[in-house]
Amino acid sequence: MFRSVTRAGCVLALAMVASFTAYAGEPIEIFDAHLHYNWEPKPFYQPDEVLALLKRNRVTGILATSRPNTGTHVLVDAKAEGLQVVPFIRPYRVRPDIQTWFNDPTIFDLVKDEFKRGYYRGIGEFHLSGKAAESEWVKKVVDFAVANDLYLHAHSDAEAVDILMRHNPRARIIWAHTGFGLATESVAAMLSKYPKLWGELSYRSGIVDGAGALTAEWRALFERYPDRFLLGSDTWIPERWASYSEIMAGYRAWLDQLPPDIAARIAYRNARTMFAAR
């Protein structure tokens, strides 16, 4: 009896080790929480090429936006196996809307019309700086998002984020680029002040030093707020698509320097939790 149990235990242990080894040989999966598939004037890659690129890089989820929203429709309709597509409404028709959307009532109509498709989970990415966020049309967008259980994806400075939160304290905001070069102390203060604020890390400077090592400041921030960060590619121009694999490899290089649980949260679990089926 003892020999039988021991043998069974050994077989189980060896199977677990083999399974772990096989998994450990794969790169950590990534949820790309800042992906643009722009159709202005035409996409850089065709849909099948985009899906193949994501699969090749073990990207298992995307926060999908486009200008106009045609590209997002295409990605949703593709229903790609093994890929969670989380669509956001982009409040732009053409690139110049970036400079004017926050004072344009027709953009609010666009948001409401797109929402009728029934599958959107947020609004953005939108660009907003400083007191431009005080616009009545921005407040209408924020209130619409809260009323319809939508996230906001804001490419904004800290002042604009403060104003967005003042418009409606129940707003949930993904902060594109996490303030770019904002000091980590200021980032920590914003995360502490606003429990419904998440930092998305594309183009965020200072995470690693010149040798590629994770800085002490960012390590401490990730350890303090492991549930508040997301990764993104920000494929806003063709060059970002061309370097997509390098972008994902860059993330994995510093994720490997974190404890596995924290790395997994930032890489994909936080996004999965936020965008769980409802």
C-alpha cells in the first residue's frame, strides 16, 4: 500500500514538474490595453495579419480602438479564437478631431450612436490637457460613461485627470501612458487619491535604466499597486505596428524582473479582472 501511494505520488509530482516546465518555456501572455487599428485612410495590416501578429506575440486580449471606429468593428466581428477583444468608442472621425472633440457636440452624438452597437466597454483613447477638460461636452461624456458602466481611456495630464474625476467621482479612468514623464511620487499620489484610476504603461519613461534593469522607484510602485497597471502597444502609427514584437519583448524583459504574481497581474490579470464578462 505504502509503495503504491508513493509511486502514485511520484508520478503526480513528475507530471506537475513537466507541466510547469512546459508552461515556463512560454513567454508570459499579455493583454494589450492600448491598441489602435486605425482605418484612416487604410489599415497598415489587413485583419488576418493583425490577428496573426497578436497570436505570434502571445497577446490574448486587446483594448481595441480605431479612427474612425471601423477598425474596431472589424476586430470585434472577427471573433478570433483565443483573443478577448474589448472595444472602446473612439471620439474621433479624422485626426483633426483630436484638437476639437471636447467642444464639439457632434462628437457626443457619435459616442451615443456607437454605443447602440451594444458591445462597447469604454470611451477613448481621447486626448485632453489641463482646463480643456472643463468643457460641458467632456462632462457629458464622463456622465454618459458612468451611467452606462463604461471606462474612460484618457491621454491626459494630471490636471485633466483631476477635472475628469471632479466631473463625476464614480468615473473609472485608464490613464494612457501614466503621465509620460511624471515623477513616480506624483503617480503614486494620483493612484492613492483615485482608487478607480489605472495606469497604462505605453511610452512611459523611466521604468528601466540604461541597462534595461527595472528601477527601484518603479519596482516599489508596482509592489505597492500591483492591481493598478496595464500594458499597451499604442499602435497609432505604422511604425508601432512594424515594431510590435520588439514592444512586447521589451515589456517581458522587465516583467521577468518582478515576482511572478505581480508580473502576471500587470501583464494580463488586471485587464482580465476589469473586463470580465458581465
